[in-house]
Amino acid sequence: SPEEEQVIISPAAQRNIEKFYCEDKAKVSLSNSVRERISHGIQSIYNNTDDENLTATTKSITSDLMDAIDQTIDNHIAAGHAFAAWIGPGEQQIHYALQRQGRPHELAAISELTGMRGFVMAPFQLSEAHPIVVLEPEELGEWTVPDQGEAGNREISTVESAKPTPEADYAQRFALFTHPLHHHPERKLVLSRKQSVPKLAGFSVGKSFLAAVARYIRSFVYLCYTPQTGTWMGSTPEILLSGERHHWHTVALAGTQPLRDGKVDEQWNSKNRQEQHLVAQYIHDQLRTLGIEGDEQGPYPIRAGEVCHLKSDFFFSLPDPS
């Protein structure tokens, strides 16, 4: 009736509701329990005008819609479908690409990517055992991300805590790095490590990905599964290359220090500035080698998770290939 209060749900929730209730339900795999909870929640929203109950119902639907997304991701991986999902810094839409039929292409050289479209997984060092893998999707789509606060409060089963690297082992590796730096054959080296940890019962790739999306809102967050590569997930604030037609952009991002009182620190020591300068100079030299004169801007500090980095932007033009 006209006297009844109109209940408004968020645009993000409405878009997800419309998507999950589209006629082509094959695009989203929901368990019966999640489907039933969402139906009851929507019905409750339109029958309930009590603010407190409405807030609780909306939160419940948000959680159920997140369950729907992570179930869809887990189901595609379990079925062996090549699948990728990603979201850019500050975006509200998770993009996804799905290839149900056939295996993704394997390429032996970057030049073979010319003319191809898809999601690319490329190793740091190409080899016969580790080729470039290109997922060519039959389906492209988007999921709207609910409120980041609600997304980040969900309980997830991940993996057991990684045991720290034994001190003696780390000291040996550290010595291998410091020697060439002290004797100057190398100017910058990065010491990385890997950990193998057991997976807990109930582990969900989808839930872990959505937790990363909620936490790293200033980064590019991605998930990719193919039969050849297995499952990879990560986040980075660093853009390798972006642009279209004539106008292109890349960055030099290096130097790391923690936030100060939750904010980006404007004061940087000489060690971090030198580290970032090495990367910026390398990119500048590579562009000049290719005959490209670009416009460099920076460096300036940016936030990435709980740390910050120094960043320089490089803008340049290239002939339009079309």
C-alpha cells in the first residue's frame, strides 16, 4: 500500500540477485542450500520494514551471495574447467573468464601471442616444460563485489601456518646474496623463498580468493586454474603494461617500508630510493633501446596492503597496430 515503507537494497546486491536468478542458471553453480537461503532472504527484505531485522537480513544475503561466488569458482576448478578471475585496484567488479571445452593453448615464445585474445599465464623463464599458457574463454562475465567490510569478515579454512625458514638455512642463502653485492658485480638482487604447507580440510580456493579481494583493495588480485598449470593466486600493485592504440603506460615500483600509523610515510631513506632508482633507470634504458622516448613522472609513495612502495610512471606512444 502507499503507506508502506519502501525497502531499498544496495545496487551491488540487486545486480547479484539479478545475475544469480537469470534464466541461464548454467552460468552460476549454486548449491540448493545457498539458493534456498537467498530466496528466503529476498522474500524477508520485501516483507520486513524493521531496520534492525532488515540490516541483519541484508548482511545474511551478502554472505549467501559470496558463498554463491566461491562455490562457483570451486565447482569449475573441481570440474577441470580452465578458469580465471581478477579485479583491478579499487574496482567493484570481479571479472571472470571460463573455458569449458578443450585445453588452453601452449606457446613457446611471447611473439606467438600476437593476434590472440585471452588470459595469459607466462613463466618467468620460458622452457619446454614451462610454456606460456593462454586461456581462450567461451564465456566472459562479471560479479559485483558486496561491501568490502562484510566480505572480509567471513570465516575461511585455508592452510596451516607456515613454519619459519630455519635460521641456518636462511643465513646461508643470505650470505650468497650479500657477497656479490659487497663485491659489486651485481647492483640489485631479490631473495625469495617458498613454503610447502598442508591444506586444511574444507579449504576453498573461492573463499581464499574473495578474502584476498577484500583485503588487497589497492592491488590487482587474480586467480587462474588450467589443467597444465594447476591453480595460481596472487596480488600485485605493479602494472607491467597498460594502454590501447597509441597510448601506453608502465611503472617502476620498488622500495618497501611499513605504514606509519596506518598511513603512507612520505620520508624514505637513501637505500629505498636507490633501490627504486635502479628499477626506474632500467625501464628508462629499455625504452630508449627500443627508440621510445617516454614521459617519466615520480617517484611517489603508494600503499599496497600493510606496506608502501615508491613508484614512477612512464607514459609513451607507439604506432597503432590497426
